[in-house]
Amino acid sequence: MSHRKAFARKLRQLSNLRKKIVRTNSLGLRQKLLKRYQALLQFLLHRIAYRKLMRYLVIPGLFVMQEAMEAGAQNFLLPDSMLINNSAIGVARPVTADLDGDGDLDIYYVDSETEGMRFIENVSTDTDLQFADAAPSPLFPEGSFNYGSFSIGDMDDDGDLDVLFFVGSYDDGTQILFSTFENTGTIDSPEFIPGDQPIVLQGTGVMSPSLVDLDADGDLDILGTLARETYDRESNVSIVYYENQSGIYGPEQKQAPLNLKVEGNVMIGNLTVGDVDEDGDLDVLSFLQGLDGNEVIQEYFQVYNYHENTGTATEPLFADPVASPFGLFAPRISIEIIDFPHLADLDSDDDLDVLAYRYNLSNEVGQFLFIENSDSLMTSISDIDLPKLLTYPNPVKDLLHIESDFLIERVTLYSTSGRKIKEYTNLFGQTPQLPMHDLPSGSYFGIVKGEKKAARIHFAK
């Protein structure tokens, strides 16, 4: 059976499940069918074109992808490739930090040709977000970073930022080696010297580290993706976690730690950490690239995954990964694309944006992308009474009618790519009628808010 026919069969299964959910009068059966429906839809989300799945995202009265909205979800806009007007040859994994102590985040990455640190300064004004051209960083000797995988954080708890970077494998490939640059300067005038001792950890392969206090105990742990150096086209990426225990990391390597899973035939993976849902603990956003299909037909897939921390700040535990969260869709093209994402509040508006370096393996050139987090779209799904929200007609021509059991205050419309189209405010009614005559033909979704509740609608014009 061909790859395309297999997905056509799964779409038919999805359609049949949808009909059963609508027809059944049994609440228990509906819940069981919904779980099967959600699992199948989640499987298909990063395997076929999103436009083919749009009709399946909504069952009359139900927004079915609830698990992707369980947390206070974010709305990421289309990538902006013009804000950071820099391209690079080869792979680059960006990191942000305020090394110069001027109160904003600058961008650092390693040039793959020279193995030297590059610096993109944040030169924003009070009204405009702006970045300078990339330049060699005078803080580090050229040629210091042979793998280009590094992280920045206060490793010695002295109030300034240090650098941890991956060096290579050690002891016949059973251990991995890191070195450090210790900051011996001040917060606004850093000076870096090589650290006294390397950090040796159990593991095999190449690691892309993130320094992060994952367990909120006041010191920085090491979390990252570890890729085995194999070329057999089999999955070779895992997430590993080394807890900081009084300055000693590990020593035991923890694969799939705290339920941080890598699913599928993944060959390359990257991750970044931050409080995405603004609930006081740290979540993980990963990007995975690999092969999909059978032995005859194999295609590359690229997908963003969201790993929500459903534990606590001090005892983290992560939910199963949710693909393509919050409008973060990887490009659906046949060539190999790798994103290196990094969560940071670049525009200083108190939410986490995504800075990504998108590398094209076909021409070995990449570009920096700014993916802005425009606003929180949803409250907790437990606050949403989804079946009691009705919209009609669909498709709409002139007026969109909304009926709800709560007082609607605001409706915000978005394109399917996540771009904000229009906002209706000060509605204060349960049955607003929204003019749509000036809206271009197409598919849209909207966020309906009021009385500390929210719900999502879909419609076409």
C-alpha cells in the first residue's frame, strides 16, 4: 500500500468517527470516540497538509483538539525573516542573553565555518524592535566552539553569566565532554576565561545543551537532545537530563526523563525551555526532523512539539507531546528543513516569543526567524463550555451570528496561519451579530471571550 493511500484510509476513518460522535446519544461512548478521534487527528497533523485537516478540527459544537489547548495557549504569528536580517552558512543554534548588561536580549550563535562566536546586538528603540548585523564577538577566541552547541547561564552562582559548550565524545564514545567559559568580569562588562575542569557526563553522541533550573532548586541543570552519530536512517535522537547535585551533574544519564519523549523515526532534534503557558513552571518546546513512510516511499517530516509540564515547578512531569502547537507549523515541503528554536521575550512584552534559525540542507544556507507571540488565546479548557457555543451561518456571507450561554465581551478573528485579522470589542451580549462583508473569502478561526471564559470557533466565507 502506498504512503498516500494509507493516509487516505486514515482520513476515511476520521470521517467515520466524526459521524459516530455526532449521532450517538451516549455521553460515555462519545468520550471514548473523541479520544480515538483526537489520537488519529494528532497523528495526521504533521503528516499531511494542514488545509486537508481543517474541516476535521471541529465537530458541530465541539473543538476537538482540546489537549493542544489544555494550558493557557499562546498565539504565534507567521515567521518574520526581515527583522533579523542575517543569514549564515551551515548550521547555527541561536541563544539569547544580556551579556552586555544593557537590559535587552542579544543573539549569539557559532559560525560553522570559523567555529567562532557571532553576536547580533539588540539595538531596539522604545517603539521599534531592531537588530544589528552579525559580527564576531570579541569576548571569545575564534575557533573555540567546534560543535556550535552551547548554552549561557550563571553556572557558579556569582551573579553573572557563564558559557557551557559541547566538546565531543570521550572514553571510546561512552561519555560526552563539555567545557566552560567562566565570566570573571562584571554584569555589564564581562570577561571570559576557560574553566578549570571539563564536565564529563555519561552518554553517546552529540548533545545540544540547555542550562535550566528544571526542578526549581536554585541551581542550573543540563537538559538537551542527544543524537547518536549513526547513519543508518533509524531514530537516533533522545532527550536527556542531568540534574545538578551540588555542582555534580548526573552522573546517570536519563533518557526520556520525566516523560519527555521523542516519538517517530527522528534523526535530528532540538529543544528549548520556558514557561510557555505562564503557569509558573517550565515547559519544553522541541523541533524534530526525520523520515516518514515505508521502505519504498520515504519522506522527510518536520514538526514542533509542545511538552507541557503538568507536574509542579519543583517536581516536573511532562505530558505527552502535542504536535504543531499554538500555530507553530513547520514547513510542509519535500526538502530537508531543520529549525533550531529558542524561547525568549525578544520584544519585552512579557510573553515568550520563538527565535528560530531555519537551515535548508539542500543549499546549506539558513536564516533567522522571529516568531512573535501575539497574545494568549485561551484560558484553561476546564473553563470552556464548548457545546453551548453556536455560530451560523457557515459559510457566512454578511453577518456571523454567535449564540452563547455566557456574556460575550470580545471576538478576535485569525487566519488559519495564525495572523490576526480583526477584533470586535465591547460586545457585552450573548447573541452578537458580527459584520463579515469586508472579509475576503477563506477559512478563519476566532477566539470568543467573556466572563473569564473563552471558546474557539471556526467558519468559512
